[in-house]
Amino acid sequence: MTKRLLPHPLLTLLIALVWLLLANDLSIGHLVLGLIIGVLVPLVTSVYWPDRRRVRNPAAILGYLLVVAWDIVVSNVQVAYLVLFRRGDTLRSRFVTVPLDLRTPEAVAMLAGTITMTPGTVSADTSADGRALLVHCLEADDPDAVIAQIKDRYERRLKEIFE
């Protein structure tokens, strides 16, 4: 019965939390409305998620989020420096192909989203077989170092979470 009412309990909580943050009001009314939306959205969309993946290691999510938050802060400073103190023609921007060990679409999507959220990089494309990700880097002296950093900081942690 609980599974039918709450097919995605973590999504329900996340939607309720996002609602409260968007409303910027921690009142009973907004809490109830957030929970109603949080229950209804997964119920209505659950038919489109027949074979959803389970998170294998929920505790690793916090570590991943901390690493991503730190990298976003550091990257903001690095990109600000590049924009303010380097001429555009001296930047070494390039596309880098990152081979993927991740196999689940959810994990690949999380990796692509993380790369795009980090200033100075953007996920441009995935290969047809899903085994490589094309990433554009604003400044990349050594493409192999970029690949190693993505695989160590993000992909390894996502494998712990999803696979």
C-alpha cells in the first residue's frame, strides 16, 4: 500500500523541500501544499518510470554533493580569474572525450549535469553507445589531466552511488 501511495519517497521529500525553498515560507500551509505536490507528481509520473534504478549507497550522496559544491566554488574563482586577467586568444579551450565506466543512464546524466554546473566546463554530447562524454573545457592544458580529474572526483563517486 505504501509503495502505491509513495512510489518515489525520496522524490516526494525533495519536491516538498524545493517547494518550501521556492516559496521562501516555512508555514504549515506551504508545508502541506509542498507535501501534496510531492505526493501527486511521483504518483502521476510513476508509470513512466517502470525500471527505475535504486540508489545503492545513499550515504555517498552527501560526499558527492560536498565535492561538487566545493568544485563549483573553486571553478568560479578560476573562471573569474581567466575572464578578468587573461586575453581570450591566450585561453587553451578544447573539447575532451571522457571515456565512461558508468553504465546506468541515471549516473551518466548526473555526471553530465555535474560537469555542466561546474563553471568552465560543459557537457556537449554523449556517444551513441553511451560509453563516452564530450566535454568542452574553457582552459585545458592537459586533456589527460581533465579526464583523470573527472573520473576521480565525479565518476568514481557516482559508481558508488548508482552501480
